Amino acid sequence: MADAQQMIKGLVGGMFTHPVRVPILHTPDEYGMAYEEVTFPSLDGTPLEAWWIPAPGSDKLIVANHPLPMSRYGFPSHLEPWKSMVPGGNDFEVNFLPEYKALHDAGYNVLTYDARNHGQSGDANGGIFTWGQFESRDVAGSLQFVKSRPDLAAMKVGLLSRCMGGNATYVAMTRYPELFADVRCMVNPQPVSLRVMAGQALGAMGLADRIDAMDREFKLITSFTIDQVSPIEYAKNCQVPTFITQVRDDVLTRPEDVQAIFDAIPVDDKKLFWIEGSTRRWDGYTYFPEHPEQLLEWFDKHMG
């Protein structure tokens, strides 16, 4: 019993609530893109570090964020110590730069930022990660930044909100709907509910019956229950055309959870694409960098 409790404490006190920062190993100039390092405040003042990648002559802008525990670059899970942190065979690099390159070459400006407590952005809230609750302020800050720059304010805006970034976007849509009035659409790879991911992790540890103990530990650290940070209720306030992608057999989640998030979105113009033939979550993050066709098709349809 004591060993099980220590395992739960380690799981919750580690990656589930305290993201490990990663180095930024690639920059846009390596892919032939001119860019500017910019910084802007989150809604609560936390400094966020970002890349502004302009596509001269274009009035279309994609604002991109990232999953836990990644950064605007991606995640160096081909290197230690990050390689050992991720289960399920996800021991290869996630690099978002080819995705930005595909968007840039298709005529899209890109603004991509590190969330609080990730990458090079500022510390906030004692360093804890809240599965979109506090991180929603970063989404709001990115949209406020767009409106604050005369060269960006009139652009058509689309969102590329990945995993945790997608969860945070749904929360922001609920709390700050006025900021999304001019957003044309969203692409949301791999949204997830913590109860489901925690259940999968506990099951792999032989502790499938200890979800209540995990929930208690999560609340002691964050003051939230695992169900309070679920994106499903927040997704009910998404009012933009949304394209969700997910590795169907991802060992870290279950298809019915992603289906429930998709079903909660109350718009008719939405799409769910299952990535087949893999159990690795990271394949959901490398899919568009390697196969950008559907990504570009969705943005072209709604921002053309």
C-alpha cells in the first residue's frame, strides 16, 4: 500500500503537475524562414516567449501553441533525460518546424509561443501545470497580442492548438469569448481528459483501482479535481469550425474520450480524423509535420 501511494505521488507530482522544461533545438531560420523573437504578456502578466514568422503580403495568421511538456519547437525525446520521461515507445523527436514551414510556404503568417512554465516562458503559479485552467490565460494573451499590433490586428486568424494547448483554448473560449470573435477556425490535435490519461497510466502500473487516490493527490497539488480540468464541458463553448486529429490506438488515452470532446463541440462544421496503425501518442504530433495536406486544406477552406 505504501509503495502504491509513493508511485501515485511520483506520477502526479511529476509530469502531471510539474512540466520539465525542454531546450529549443531548432529555429525557423534552419528551414529558410525569416523570423523575429517576440515576447508578450499572458492575461495575468506572465511573460511568454514566441516566434513571429511572417509571410510577406499575406493577411492570414495561424497562432500555434503546444502540448505538455513541449515547447514551440517540439520535444527532444530522442535525447536523455527527456527520452526516459515518456512511456509508450515515444522515444523519438517531435519537431514542429516542418509544420510551420508548410504553413509558411502556403502563405500563412505564424505566431507560436511557449506556454507558462514551458520552454523559455516565465514561471507562474508556483510552477504547476493545470491542464488548461491557468494556461487559458496564455491563449488569451496571444490573441490580445495579435490585436495590439497594427500589422496583425486586421488579419484573418486560425488556431493550431495542440493537446494541452487545445484544452487551454477551450477554457479560454469559455472565459473570454470576446477574444475569439474574429477567429475563423481551429485545428486541435490530440485533446485529452486527465481522468482518462491518468487511468491509462495507472493501469500500466498495475494500479487501475487507485484513480480516487490519484485524484486526491492532484487536488492537493493544484486545488482542482481531475474532472474539473476536463475539456469536455469547455468544448461546449467552442463556436468555430474545428478539426480534431487523434491516434486511435494511443496507449495514453482512449478513443471514446476524444470522441466525447468532439461530440461536445456544438458547431456543424467540424471534422475528426483518426490516425491509424500506431499506439504511440507522439505520432499524433508528427503527423502534420510529415503530412500537412489536411492541415492546409482545413485552413484554406476557412481562411481563404
